[in-house]
Amino acid sequence: MAFGPDNRFKLRAGRMTGAQAYDAGIDVGLRKYMLGVYNYMASGLALTGIVALGVFSSETALQLIFGTGLVWVVMLAPLAFILVLSFGVHKMKASTLQMIFWAFCAVMGMSMASIFIQYTGASIARVFFITAGTFAGMSLYGYTTKRDLSGFGSFLIMGLIGIIIASVVNIFLQSSAMQFVISVVGVLVFVGFTAYDTQRIKSIYRESDSSETQSKKIIMGAVSLYLDFVNLFMMLLQLFGARR
């Protein structure tokens, strides 16, 4: 069979249509995947907020948690959850990871109830909306930019380590100037992490993943963005929150 100009054009058009359909399929799958990440993150934040308000509203719960040695359990438990999620992700089922994620968000709510004791409700709400706007902008940048942000990962990790060390030192120094510097640097670091993590989460999407694998990626992606949001919120609260 001879291929004339019209047939060759049709063949090329068919190939292009097939490629476009494949790309469209990936785009739809990617959007669904990222929407799942954001939905989990937002639901986790909502659970944290509800638990924090519930604890603050109960004098008994406040006394039980912050008036006894249980406060150390509540403050350190989130770290234990993060370690379990990070090291157990390949061994656990997605349903197990999901339950641990909800438990982690609830415990975070217990520990964050203390902010309602330290700061006014109006300033907490104001800083929350500032955080939400900043987070949305940087996450959108991380999702849409063509620039490879992976090179910033090592600098962000070093910044995070520096914040942790400085925060521990400042427990003993109680320096307001150092706390201000820590908060400013913390805002910059977690703004960077928001864009970096969004791009990283997007980059690990694979259309060929099984539903189980994709569910795990969604949950772990939500954990990363949840932590970015919460830490950014806490740093901004230390800068702009009005103390009681």
C-alpha cells in the first residue's frame, strides 16, 4: 500500500492524537493525585484545630496535659509518629498509614492547644490566614515552576538543623533577640520547604503505580505539606502573634 501525502499526514496526526491523549491521561491522574494530597493535608489540619480547641475548652484536659508530666509525652509523641511513618511506609498497608496519620494529627492538636493559652484568638486567626495565603502561593509556585528545586534541598535541611540547634540553646538562654532570628529564619526555611516538597511530591507521581502505592504516596505527601504548614504557622505566630 502506497503512502501519499494525505496518508502520511493522517498517520502523523494519529500519532499526535495518541500522544496528546496519553499526556492528557497523565495530567488528569496527576491532578487527582495532588488533590488527594491536599485533601488529606487540609483534613489533618482541620482535625488538629478541632482537637486543639477541644483541649483548650476543657479545664480538665488542660490540667491533665499541661499540669502533669503528660505534657512531655504529648510534646514528644508527634516525633515518634513521624519516625513510624517514615520508616514503616514500605511495610505497612495504606489503611494503616492512614490511621497513624489521623492519630498523629490528633496528638499534634493536643500539643498545639498551648497556643490558645499564650496568644489571643484574634491573632491566631490572623496568622492562620497569613500562613494559608503564603503556603498556597509557594505551593502553587512549586507545582507550576519549570525550575528544578531539588538543589535547594540540602540548604533547607541545613537551615532546619540550625533552627533546631538554636531553639534548644535558646531554651537555656531565653533570649528574645535569638528567638526573633530563629523565627525569621524559620519562616524562610519553611516557605522554601513548601515549594520544594510540592515539586518533590509532584515528581514522584507515576501513572503506573498501583492504587496501594499511590495511596501511600498521597499520605506521605500530605504529612510533608502538613508539617510545612504547621511549622510555618508557628514561626509566623511567634513573629506576629499577640500574647495574652
